[in-house]
Amino acid sequence: MRVKGANPILLVILLTVGAVVGGVLGEVFRQTVPILNYGKSVGLQPFTLDLSIIKLTFGFMLHLNLAGVIGLILAIFIFTRL
């Protein structure tokens, strides 16, 4: 559902804030509500490409827990209501 006149930068900011806040809450409450801290890691492990004159390191890891996913869903919900 496209929001009329919505700013895509605002969506990225809301998604980032939702994931970070959700992830932090999952870590904070991991002892009392352990299911919120259940998560998976996806991505590429860092690897290095050495071209003799330049050395490049590539990698990307995304660590999401259940609280972070809930934060992302809430961020999308808030964005559609703006």
C-alpha cells in the first residue's frame, strides 16, 4: 500500500529505528521473556580480495531477533498511518 506523498527516506529511518529499538528491547528482556531474543543471522561472512595494489574486504551480516522483527512491523504500521 503506497502512502500518498510519503517520503522514502522517512520509511528507511523508521525501519532503522524500529529494528534497533526492537533489538535492544530483545536484549534487555532476554532473561524475563526469552522468546523475544530468539533470532537468526543472515549475510555474507567477511572475505578479502587482494589485487596486489588494492585490498578489498566485503561482508554483510544482519542479526535479527523476534523483538527486532516486531519493531520493523510496528515501523511499517506507523509509516502507513502517517
